[in-house]
Amino acid sequence: MKRECLSWWILGIGLLTAAPAAAVPAVGEGPCKEGAQCASGTCVEVNGDSYCSKVCGGCPSGMYCDGNLFGHLGLKVCLKGRATQPVQPRTPPTLPCQSDGECESGLVCAELNGARACTRPCATDAACKMPKMPGMAVDFFECAVEPGRDRKVCLPKVACQRQPMSCVKLDATSLTETARGIHEFAKEVERGMPGMEDPAGSVVTPKPAAAAPKKKSPKAMDPARFAKLLQQVKAADFADEKTLVLKTAAKRNHFDCSQLARMVAAMEFGDEKISAVQIMAPRLVDPDNAHEVLAEFEFAAEKRKAAEILDEL
């Protein structure tokens, strides 16, 4: 056999026996050790299971949008399972990474005990607090100095790594109590409106129309009633519940900027803060004090969005 033919024969055998290139895991596939291994750039590790994920915005079949597990990072990501049966964390969930560039905007890649994960820069423990989940409260993270670096980030508590369940508190009645509280508050706000039922079950009869009184400038919601409204919003576990409470209250009440600022501060996520501004801003009695509201936003993009809403008043 000629040398040229032999060379091509050897090359052909090599191509036939070479292993195919590994496919990049898609969302929902795994395992993965860092975001760079995923087509989406995001790898999650929850309860020992690692797989590729993505920031919410159309989750694939078999996954749902979760805003709790990585709530301390301000992220909503696609997780395996169903929203009606959310993941119950047994260990601190992580977003594995190798460099800051693999993390979402505003997050950094930090190290703890040899493992690296995307996390949030912080100044106090409050920035690392995870939102409430149905029937449980989770307190896995604290604001601490990253080992070997001169910066503070949200890291899993040492005690939680040793005994994860010591940082999980179960409360089977919380969801039921929240739903009941929202229903009772809605009834209180609507009470007395013509055509609505009062607590005794009788229909309120509208009073005869009187001469239109001189229009008065609206007053902000009574401080005691606003404190109760704020408490109801904080008790709600889901964004839809918070929105329902606010919209119901805004139908019959006005607010001042200090009240709106307190409401924004009570919200856990940026989209919830913006939603509060959208609902309450049209009912402000002192829009000239809007700067009080903007001071409660941490991120520039959210602050600009809130400013746009307030500028339209």
C-alpha cells in the first residue's frame, strides 16, 4: 500500500473511533459544577442535585419559576418541579461558579470551604435574608468577609452547614393565617361601600344624594390603619397576595411619601418594590416629597424606574 493511501486510511480510522464532542447541557439538564458548563450560563445546586437553570422568563416544561431559594440574591430562577409543590431546602442552595463574570449583574463569585458560588455583596445581615416560604422560614445566610478577600458577601452560616435543619423553622399554619388576614383586611377596607354586605350580612343601603360638599384635599391614610396595612403586606408570602392587599387599600385611601417609602422598604424583591410604587403613587398627597421614596431603592436600574413613575404625577 502506498504511503499516501496508508496515511488516509489511518486518519479515517481515527475519525470513526474518536469520541463525539460533549453536548452543552440545556436548562433542566445536569449535573454541572459551574455556570460556564451550561448553555444558559447558570448552574444551580439544590439539596445535592445540580443542573443547568436560567433566570425566570419562560421556564421549560417540568420546571417552575421560584423566587424564594435565591431570594437573598434578588433572583428568580427556574427549578425542577411544580410551583404547587415548591422545593423544601435541606441545605443552603447555591449557584456554582468560577469567576464573577459567570454571575448575574450585581453578584460576585465567592469562596467558602473550597467551593465557589454566586452571591451578593452586602453591608449587613439584612441584605442576606431569605424571603418566607409557605409553611417555613429559612435563615441560611449571613453577611461576612469572604475568605482571602477584602469584601463582605452573603455566605452560608457555619452552623447551618453543620446542621442545616437548625436554620429551618416549620410553620404549617402560616399560609392559612396569611390568606385569612388578607380576606379580613379586604372586608374592612370595603366595609360601608354602597351595595356591599356588612359584617352582619345585611346589605348597606345607599343614603340619598345630598348637595355636593366643597371638595377637600385628600388626607393620607390614618397612621394606625397604615401600620395594619403594612403588617398585612409583610405577612403575605407571595407577590400576588401583596398586590391584592395594596390594590384593595388604594381604592379607598390616599398615602403620603413617607408611607410609600416604608412600604417599598418592606418589600423583598425589586419587582415588588416597583409594583408598590405603581399602585400607591397615583394616590400620593405630597408628590413633592418623592425623594423619600427613591432613597429606599438599592439598585440604580430600579431607582430609575421608580423615578419615571413618580415623574408622571
